Amino acid sequence: MDGKGFLEAERRATELVDALSSLKQQVKSYSSAQAALDGVQIKLESMIQATEELVNESRKIISVVGSIGGPEIERQLQLTQRQITELGESSARQNVALLAAVTHVDEALTPLLGKSTDTQRAVRGLQTVCYVAIVLSGVAAILGIMILNSLQ
């Protein structure tokens, strides 16, 4: 073999080594990708299993709701909402009437404020009771509305 043939053989050997190194890197890369895909596959299988269980439980729930009367539940909810609305409206009317009564009582009690200290304390106590009654009535109306909203 002459010098040129030897150089050519060396060049080809170097190319072959480079190609083998590249192939080795690709195989490692494919192995890493395969390991990652195996991990994803395991997670997907787990997620599919959990989803299947959820669907089965949902079917059971839908079946139970259907068997106990889904439309009846809806009708009862609507009836309850209507009753709460009526309660809120009634409470509002009562608050207006209560406020008018308290105003009348307050007007009747005001002249007594010029009397003795005991009388003044009694008048202030009655006024406080009347105002607390108004506030509590308002709170009851607000709670009724909040319950109605939570049912919707």
C-alpha cells in the first residue's frame, strides 16, 4: 500500500469511528427517549384508570339521582327557593311596618326624655330594644337571601 492508499484508509477509518460514535449517541438518545416514554405511559395508564373510576362513579350518581327522582329534586329546590323569596319579601314588609312602629314609639317616648334620670334610662332602653329588633329583622332577611343564593 502506498502513502496515498494508507491516508485514504486512515481517513475512512476515522469517518467510520465518527459514524459509530454518532450512532452510539443516537442509540443513547433513543434509550433516554424510550425511558421517558415508558414513564409517560405509566402515568397515562394511571390517569386512564382514575378517569374510568370517576366515570363509573358518575354513572352510579346519575343512576341514583334518576332513581330518587331528579325532576322531584328540582321541583323541591324551586319550591324552597320560592318559599325563601316569599320569606324575604315578608321580612322586608315586616321591617317597614316595624320601622313605622318604632318611629311612632320613639315619637311618643321623646317627650319623656325631659323627665327624671330613671325615666330617661327606661326610654333609651326601649329605643335601643326597638332598634335592635329592626336590625335583627334585617339580618334575618339578609340570611334568607343568602340561603336562596346558595341554593342556586
